Amino acid sequence: MRRRSSSSPNDRQGRAVVFGVLGLIVFSVLVGRLFTLQMVHGERALVLSEKNWLKPEPIPGRRGRILDRSGKILADVVPSFSIVFDPQHEAFKKKSEYKEQVLNELAVLLNHDPKQYEDAIYRNRGRSYHPIRIHRGANEEEVSRVEENRPNLPGVSVEVDSERFYPHGSLAAHTLGYLREVNEKDLKKDETGHYRPGSKIGRAGLERVYEKELRGTDGVKFIEVNVRGRRSQAYIEAEPVPPEEGSDIRLTLDLDLQKATELALDNAPFDGDGQPPVLSGAAIVLDVRTGDVLAVASRPAYDPNVFSRSMSHAEAGYLFGSSRPMFNRAVQGKYPPASTFKPVVMYGVLDAKLTVPSDDYVYCSGRHKYGNRVFRCWKRTGHGHMNSFDSMAQSCDTYFYKAAEIMGVTGIRAVSERFRVYEKTGIDLPGEKAGLVPTPKWYDENYGSWSRGVALNLSIGQGEIEMTPLQMVTLTAAVANKGKRPKPHLLAEVNGVQAEIEFNEPLELDERIMRTIREALEFTVTDGTAKVVNFEEVKVAAKTGTAENSRGEDHAAFVAYAPADNPEIALVVYLEHWGHGGAAAGPVGRDILMAYFGIEPEPDPEAMPAPASAESQPEVLAGESYEE
Amino acid sequence: MSRRFRQFDWILLFSILGLIAAGMTLVYSASQVPAYPWKAGLFTRQTMWLVIGLVALFTAAAVPFRFWEEYSHLIYGVAMVVLASVLVIGVEREGARRWLSFGGFQFQPSELAKLATIMLVARLLSRPRLDITKLSALLPVLFAALVPFVLILLEPDLGTSLSLPAALVGMVFWAGFPGVVILIVATPLLSTLLSFKLWLWVPYLVLLLVFLRMIGVKRLLGGAIAVVNLAAGFAAPVLWGTLHPYQQQRVLTMLNPESDPTNSGYQVIQSKIAIGSGGLAGKGFLEGTQKGLAFLPEQHTDFIFSVLGEEFGFIGCVLVLCLFALLIQRSVRLATKARSRFGAYLVVGIASMIMFHVAVNVSMTVGLAPVTGLPLPFLSYGGTFLLVTLIQSGLLLNVAFRRNEV
């Protein structure tokens, strides 16, 4: 082989020629190929491109199911029928008025408003060849009526889809959430290609939070269609891409306890004058050891299955009406915790050694003067001499007013910070709200001038203080759990993979004081305002609360944990405008505890712990405050 | 100064500008798809990258190439560190780590790494009295290219990594390495690929023997080459056959994740129909129907040529190919004229790489080559790729502007 040197101009020229020849070969091959494709077979390709399309037909990937902690189905996937309409059917090619005629006929047949069809067709504009689902969730009768009249209804057909189905209806509706069709914003955002017009997406609750896990991946099959969108003979063999199923998710919810909780809520005795309002509120049961949410319910509720079918006007009116049934009060409702907040204040009192239970008594006359205002204890005649322990059990407000005088807004805020009562718990539900324990700065910003007397209201969990029911139950669990605050969560397992149990950072609390508080809460059950849960079978610790408000009956609150010695569960019941905590919310808590511990109701009325009738006298009237 | 302008290669500049214009036109068209609403933002993003790219082009052209030569070591080093970091902190998409993400920006370091490698190799080759046929001269060059090649393969990104050897072969050939040897080294590889089709392999072997006789290789050496080819050709299908189908699929997807997911040539069929339906003059700008209806999600990137074919027809395709041919021809001409050896090697490397990209990408869209995920310079959507293409163009113009400088 000849030795070449790289710089001689001749060699450069020679190599340039090699490059040129190589380039020319590539260029000629490509141009030749293009000539064959475009000039020789161009006509055929044009026919193929205009008359025949390989239409990718999605094969839906089945959505995962949602299961309770033992694997019982909470959200299922079932076949469902849709009436579909093809606006480009060949029958409408010549006469487009005929299309309206067919739609009107169909509307009469199914007793629908033809407007809703037009809406569906409008929503699907731009999808040139897909038949449009104009009526989802058709029942058997509707399907058979359409099938019988098929010859008169060109372009109309019936398709089988898989559809989300919630077998227990409104049970845990707020937690499970619901699906809706994707909108244009979703489609714009989506670069994963998971969604097409008409795809369903989790819009609320766990369906939304675990959308990624639950959703399947659509497969594709290829159908050759001609210009009219009808199937034609296959020209190209294209193998389908199989769909992928979404993952099942297992929750911490216990279906039986959930049912019992919802039943107990619905049976809540109204403790007030006149007609009861719409039952609004929430109940939550938490495993204090793990943070597993065993049951969670919000009222009023709704049936998420309405989102799977075409919704009626009445259903839509209810859903978006003034009772706000889709609002998840368990995590989004912010309420004054009333006396259920007193353990926190009591901790502040004992921690600062403001009073010592054994020797420092406060005298409750039923009235407490602060400046020119008189704050009343719920017990108008007064409790007499009270120490912190008794004042908890009897829910004596005067004692707390005294404490608040010393602690002030700053002191109450400081002890709330130690318990982190107003922080979001981080539960895996959308839209969780934070609570509020005001600081002096907050009052400056919102009220301008304010009296130090606001602290007195705060001390009994009223005034500006706000917590969600979830925060109340988490606080209760932290008290039960020696300051170890569980992180409430609903997910137990995705596709057999256990979800991690997390704890929020532990509250650094004085265990000696906490023991006193827990004893006071037990004493509340045996000798105080929460006798409604005084069982022989299991020792319960509880606190009732009644929040006064200007817009109607009092809000009723109830928190508890049990067994008192070795706590397993904590619960909260909160009912808007439903009366006194012990009388209205207490019985709900009682029913839930009985369901959890399998306690049979005693037939003997004597042994029945605090029947509802006995409760109706104002035994627990927490924290009224009057201005004079 | 005025002499510089008189000697400046305006045709080269014209071809570059023409290709940029064609690219933006096609990306705009490909972004207008009612069935894929998310594509609407693609054009805006590409325009943003074009602005950045033009700034980079002027920078690459304005700074004398002596500077690039001087700092090619450093640039190469930084590029390799960034490239390696992708494997660790890169964003994973469909099983491959190829992108770094800063805020909303996604950046593909492999493209820049290839350019840095070309710079370093150009510098290594332009050392005085270098004899490339000597192993001591060839090994550093090979090593410099091997590092990024392996790193890109690990991502994995076969398509992107393949254009690096193409550039290297071009440069080494320019440095005086005998073309015949390059061919012979490549024969076993070719044999492996062709052995899967007997009707291709047998004529190939015959041609190889004729070729070896023609160039007068010694009998012993020629025999050895033939035996190696034969062995490679026999072994490949046999070894391949012992793998389970799912293993084969896994190897194929690993080597080439862009390969047709349906395994049925669907994308290529659609691309061929789109191009063919354009006929002589095309359906007109924005009038293409296949992009909206067909299942061609990659049309704005790797299959952009099919938009060209459908909307601008045979005439449009040939015009764009002519622009590419012009770009290559002017670059090779520049390489012969440039007084700086570094400049010449740089130009040859860049031109070889662009030529490889064009050949493989267009062959893929017209069904002549397998789907490899190699984008088309100037035309395909993709920020980093456009940026690097424009930097490369800037470097070509740089050498063109200073072709009398050493």
C-alpha cells in the first residue's frame, strides 16, 4: 500500500472526489427512491392517503380497582353500554337535515332532550372519524329499544365499554372520588399520550391522587377505514398493541367499619329546636398506631355512579347545590374544635405550672368577669371549686377562662404549635385544608384593634380558632399515642407492594403531663360529659365539644380513643348545627366504638350507657360567651 | 477584511439559511394537528431554540477557530463529564436516560459531546508530521472517540452514537488513512448484518472476493479476510437463533428503543404513504392529511421528512436534498482550500456527520433503512439538536471566513 501524506493538494483533491462520489451515490439512491414513491406510485399512495386510512382504534386499558383493607371491592370496573352516533355516516352525505331527524327520533325513543346530543357532538368536534358517545350508561331497555329500531336510525349503534362502578353507592364517596371525561386543558398538558378525547381521568378523591397508578395504558388496534369511516378490507397487516391494565390499589379503609360509621352518622340524633337542617359533618376513625384511616365519611354525600352515566338535571342540581355534597368536610371543613381543644390548653396550663391539680382550685360561679365583659360557663349555676382535672371532665369553662387570662393569645398559640394542631396532616386526599390558631399578629392584620379577651374564647376552642375534623382526630391520636403523631393515610398497597407507613415528627411533650391529660379524658367518660361511651367491655377516653355559633344551632363535636390503656383507634365526629356535643355527636361515636369492638347493645335500659334521651338536657353546654 | 468577504463562501451560507427556513416551515406544519392538541406548543419552543441557536451560530462563527483548537481539550473534558452525569442524574424517559433537565428546559448532552469529540480529533489529527497509518497516531484518535461512543451507548442511544464513527471515518480518511483498509475493516460487520438475508449475503461474498482480487491483496491476507467474513456471517444468525424471541426483542429494543412499537413497520408504512401521496408538487403547505390521521406521533421529530414529502412533493424533497448536497459539496471544497489543517478536519468531521444523518434519516422515512431514531439536521424538531446543528454551521462558516488563516 502506498504511503500517503495528508497535506499534498493532489491527495486532498483525490479524497474530495471520494467524498463527492459517495455523496452522489447517496443522493441518487434517495432521489431515485423518492421518484418511485412519489412519481411512479404516487397515485396509489394518494388514494391510500385519502380513501383509506389505517385508523388506530384504541383498546382501552382497564382501570385498576380500589379495594378495602381486606380486599373487598370499593370501586369496580364493569361493562357498560353507550349509544354512539356517527355524524359522518354515509346516509347524511347528501342530506344533512336527515341527521337532525335521526337524532330527534332517537331522543323521542329514549325520552331524552335532543340538545344533550348536540352538546356531545359539539364537544367532540375535530375528531373526524370517531363515532361519538351521545348517551353513556344506557340500561338494557334503552339498548333493546335502539337495537329494535336500528334500521330507521342510520349512524346509531350500541358500544360496550368498561365503566367505573361503585358498588356501595355513596359509601366513602368523598374519599374514593370520581372520574370525568378529560377536557381540552388535560389533553394539552398531557405529553404521555395516555389521554384521548373521551378518556376518563380521576377528578376527585383517591381516583385523582392515584390516577397514575390506577389508569391503564390503552393499546391500539389498526383498522383500515375508507373515507366514510367504514371498515374496508385490510390492505396492511398491522399487529395490535395490547393494552396494559391499571394497578389495583388497596386502602386502609375497613368496609364494615366504614358502613357502621356512615350508618351511625345518618342516625345522629338531632339535639335542637325545630326542624333539623341537612345533616352536614364528618366522622373519621384512625388507627393511632399506624395512621391507617379505617373509616372516613362526610355528609351530605352523593353517589359517584352518577358521573358514569348521563346525569339528569335534578342530579346535577343536587350535586352543585347549596348543601355542597361534593365538599369533603372531613379534610376541607374548618370548624371551631370547641372543648375538644381543651386538652391542648390544659397541657399549656400544667406545663407552665400555672396551677397544680392537687392544691390549686378555681372557683366557678357560672360567670367570669373579664374587663367589662362577662364570660359564662355552660353550667349557669357554676361548678364550684374546680381543679384542672375536674374542669376537663366537667368541661368547666371558667377554669379555662382563668388560664387564658394568664396565657393570653401568645400562650395558647405557643402550646398549639407544640401540638401542631393547625398543620396539614399530609393525608393522601386532594384539597386538605390547614387550620388556624391565631397569633396576635393575625388579630392585628385582620381586626386592627382587639381585646385580650379573645384569648378566653380561644381557650375553649372557639372564636377564631379553626381545625378540620382530620386535624381533630390526629390531635386525639397524638394524645393517645404519647405524643407520637401518626400521619393519616389511605393507601395500603399498590399492586401488592405495601405502602410505607410514615409518622410525622414526634411532638416533644412532657409524658407526665400527658398522663394526667389522658386520665382526665378517661374521667370524662366515667364521671363527666362523655358517659355515653362508658362501656363495661372497653375503657374509653373521650371529650365532647359544643361550638356556639350565630347562624343556628350549635355544632356538635366528639373525639375519643380506645382502649384507654392501650389505644388502638381514635375517632372524631363533627356535626354542623346539630346541637350539643355529648347529645348529638356522642351517640355517633358510641355506635362507631360499638361496631369496632363488637359490643352488643344491651337490651336492659338501666345498663345502657347514657341513652340519647338523657343526653338532651343541657349537660354539656360548652363555652357560651356573652357580651354585655 | 474585504478580501475575506470576497472569498467568503456565500453559497455555503445560502444553503444553511435555506435549510433553516425549510426546517421551521416543516416544524410549524407538523405542529398544527387537531388530533394532538399538545403539539401546538412545539413551534413556539422550536422558535425559542432557533433564537438561542442563532446566537450560538454567530458566536461559533465569530470566535476565531484557533480559539476552538486551543481549548478543544478542555471542551472535550467538560463535555465528557456532562455526558457521564446524564447516566446518573439524567431524566429517564421510556427506559433511556438521555436528557438533563434544568427547570423546564430539557437538554441532550450527547449531541454536544459529539461535536466536542470532532474538535478534539481534528486537533489530534492536525499535529505536524502525523502519520495516521501508524498505530501510535491512530490510537489516541480512536480512544478520544470511544469514550463518548460508549457513554452514549450506555444511555442507550444507538442512533445518536452511530454518527460518531461516521464522522471519525471521514476525518481519518481525510488524514490519509487508506480507504481500502477502512472498507476491509468494515466487511465483517457488513457480513453480520447481511447474513440475515441469504440473497444479499451470497452476492456480497462474491463481490468481496472479486474486490480483494482487484486491489491485489496477498493471497494469505485475502483468505483470512474472507474467512472472517464467512465466520461472522454464519455465526450471527445461528447465535441470534439460540435466543428466545423475547430476548431478541429485548436486545432490539435495547439497541434501538425507537423501533416500531407495533413491530409491524406501521410507522414506515404511514411515512411512505404520506411521502408518496405528495406526488410531484405536494398537497400544499399545511394541507397534509396523514399527520393528523395517522398514528405517527414522531412525525415532528424523526419523520419530519414525510411532512415535506406530503406537502411539497417530489420537487420539495429534491430541493431540500439539493440544499444538503450543496452544503456537503461546499464543505468538502472548503476542506481542500483551507490552509489550517485543524479547520479542514473540523469541516470534514462536521460534513461527514451531517451526511450520515441525512442518509440514514431519509432512508428510514422512505423505507430503505431500519427505524433508528436519528433526526434530520435543520429539519427535525428538537432543541438541543437544532442548537448543535447551528453551532456546527457556525463553525463551517468560521473556517470559510478565515480559510487563509493557519
